[in-house]
Amino acid sequence: MITAMIYNGIERKDEIKKIIEAVNPDIIVFCVDFDGTLVKICKSPYDVVVRDELRDFLTDMNNTDGVYLCIVTGRELSDIENRIGIKNNIIYSGNHGFEIKSYYKHFKLDFLTENADKYIPLLADVLDKVKNIRLDNFILENKKFSISVHYRLLDNDSAKYLKKNVKDILNGNPEFKKYLHIARGKKIIEIRPKIDWNKGSACKYITKELLKTDALISHRVSNHDTAVDSSKVNVLKISLGDDVTDETMFYDDYSFTEGNIAADVYTINCVIGKKKSAANFYIENYNYTPIFIKEILAILNERHSTKI
């Protein structure tokens, strides 16, 4: 749902503080996109380099007690793992949520969306056909469970030609048309299996799985003044993203039950760039992402220190 009002997340620190104080979260889950959110979008996806300053920031962030960091990206899981290079206290969700791997000691997760592997031969066939499109300077990414066709280097006419040809390839084969679909992003065409799963689905799944961990109770005891009801949990999910595919992460507050635990999930959603979005906050560009997150962590640390 597109919000009627969207506020600058840097300027509205007091409002964010009020949300956090009202929620009084037991755990905090950050779901953060990569390209365009943590790093600048490059002409080629292979040109993106994670600076040491960003890697240090993410390392400091994921060592904060009670805070879980998940990088949610359209990139292949192995690509984002290798590109960021952190293999401790972090969760990676690749291929728009199809693949998930957790590197938290107390939260092990190695997930692949059901039946995703059965689409690999079909996608390989599509990839061969897209490669034969008579056009220079478009970039193909074979991400095993999906295909990305980048046209940032093309002029408008060439981009239209490419998009038409990709569409014709899928529509021209009954198997392709039945089992695959096209999704669009910033100067990119995504060819994906018709599976009802996306970045938002992955975030909800990760949150549910987190509630099964033994470490949950210790976080809650350290964050509350009085005894807590072990069957009730407040979760604050903070999502940041810049593209249309990230909108699936920007859902409203919701509740669910997992085993004997009832959870209320409260959300702070932030889009990169002021635009029509389901998010309630925005920041100007990816350079402000660490600033926005640091402000939230400062509020959490201040809240925790007043209880000691």
C-alpha cells in the first residue's frame, strides 16, 4: 500500500524514538537491501566494491546485542556472501529471498525455497536464448535460480529492443510462459520462477525462525526491568530498500504465533530516495543508510543504558 505521507528519516529522529519506546522491542531485525541501499548502483553489477568503512560498520552493527542483521538482495547468495565477506553474526538472503543463510552461532539457517532447484534447467535454456539476442552492451547474470538482464549501458531504443526480445522469448515457449515470469527493477529485467516468494516473504520467514532460538529469552531479560511473559514477544523489524522489489519488505505491523510464542511485529520502513512507496520514511541516497541505522542503534543503546 502506498503511504499518503513519507517523512525524512534523518530529520524525524524524535518520531523514530517514539516508535521504539512505544514498541519496547525484545529483539530488532534489520532487513537491508544491498545495491542502491548500502552501495552505489554501478553500470555493471560486477563493478560494485564494498569499502572497508562499510564492512567495518556492518561488523559493528551485527555485534550489537539483541540486533539481527539480514542483507536481502536480488544477487545470488554466493555473490553477496563473497562481496561483503562477513561470515559471523549476519544473515544473507539472496535471489530475492529464494536463498537464505545465517551465520549467527545460535541461529543456524540454510534455506532454499521449495522446488526452486527444479527450475534450473528451464532457466539455463532461457539464458542460452537471451545470449543470442543481437545486441551489444547488455549484461547477463546467471544467478542459478533466476536471471538478471541489465541494460544500464544501452540507449532507449536498444533497451526497448532488448525488453521486447526477452518478452518474446518467454511468450514464445509454453513451458517458459507457464513456469517463469518477468519482473522489473532499475534498468534491469529479472526472469524468475513463478513461485509465490519474495524479499518480504523471506523477512517474515527469518523473523519466525528467530523466535525458535534459545538466545531470545536472554535478550528479553536483559532488555526489560521486570519479569517478562515468555509466551509474548515484541519484534521491531526495520527495512531499508531502494527499488520496486524492496517494496515487498515494507509491510504493516502484524502478529503471528510460532509454537507457544505469540509475536507482535512492529515495523519501521525506509525507502532510499523520496518517491511513492509503502515506506513511512525515506533518506536521500545510499550514503545516508549508515547514518540512519546509527541513529536507531544510538536510540536503542540509550534506552538500554537507562535500564542498567
